[in-house]
Amino acid sequence: MIEIRPIAGDDELAAALDLRERVFCGEQGVSLDADRDGLDDAAVQLVARDDAGVLGTCRVLLDGELARFGRLCVAPGARRRGLAARLLAAAEDAARAAGATRMRLHAQTAALSLYERAGFQAGGAPFDEEGIEHLAMEKRLA
Ligand SMILES: CC(C)(COP(=O)(O)OP(=O)(O)OC[C@H]1O[C@@H](n2cnc3c(N)ncnc32)[C@H](O)[C@@H]1OP(=O)(O)O)[C@@H](O)C(=O)NCCC(=O)NCCS
């Protein structure tokens, strides 16, 4: 069974960071420095996992009424089973519970439909982040 929940302990955080490194750095060519931006300790970190280990992760940075969502990734062998959508929904729940009224994110253009299906709206022109085209998106949580 796959569960989605906040990270429990340092080992799980290390496994989530390792997955991020494999996906963002290994698959997508992002530098490790860019991924490890120093904000992880301040974030709510979530994982999707089964008995064997971490299959997906994301994080939310809380700033009053604004929640910033990011670092969403799913292990290649676990994709297209709805884990990213479930992680996003769990992150929205965590942000709402902390008092946030809106959530922002930078979507890789290729992943736009995932966020649109969850009710996020894109605004502004596409921009480059780490060599990957992104769009700013936002959703009201309240
Ligand atoms: C994007 C990603 C998180 C999706 O994870 P997932 O668990 O497969 O997502 P879900 O099963 O909930 O939803 C799949 C949807 O993601 C969307 N998707 C968008 N871009 C995708 C991409 N490059 N690869 C795969 N799926 C993508 C599709 O709309 C897909 O829907 P479909 O199956 O109906 O076509 C995963 O492919 C991944 O880790 N990719 C590399 C890292 C990344 O791009 N992260 C997003 C940063 S904004």
C-alpha cells in the first residue's frame, strides 16, 4: 500500500533528497546546488512511500497566507499512477491547515496539465529556470 504523508525523521528526508537528486539532477540536468537551495529545513516535506521506500516527494514553504509548492517528483517506475496528484492534494491540505489561503508554484511547462487538473491557473510568460521552461501558477485554497 502506498501512503502519502509528512516526512517522518531524518532517514526519510535523506531518501526524499536522494530521489530529488536522481530525478532533477540525474534525469533533468539541474545542478545539485540549485536543488539543495537551503530551504529544505524550513519546508513541510511530504512523501509518497510503500514498504520498500520513498516513491515520490514534494515540499511546501509557508509564508503567512502564501504557500509555495515545489520539488515535486516521482520515481520513474512509479509514474502515471496518480502519485503526483495525490502529493499535490496532500500539500494543499497541509497548507490550508497552516492557514494559507493561496498556493503558488513554478510548473515545468511539460507538467502543466497535472496542475491545471488540480485547479491551478497559469499567469505571465514562460521563463527559464535551470534550463527548463516554467510557468508561474496559482490557486486559491480558501
Ligand atoms: C511530473 C511528475 C511529477 C508526474 O508524476 P506522476 O505521479 O506520474 O503524475 P500523476 O500520475 O499524478 O499524473 C500524470 C500526469 O502528469 C502529467 N505530466 C506532465 N508532464 C509530465 C512529464 N514530463 N512526465 C510525465 N507526466 C507528466 C500528465 O498530465 C500526466 O497525465 P496523463 O497520465 O493523463 O498524461 C513525474 O513525471 C516526474 O517526477 N517528472 C520529473 C520531475 C518533474 O518534471 N517534476 C515536475 C516539476 S514542475
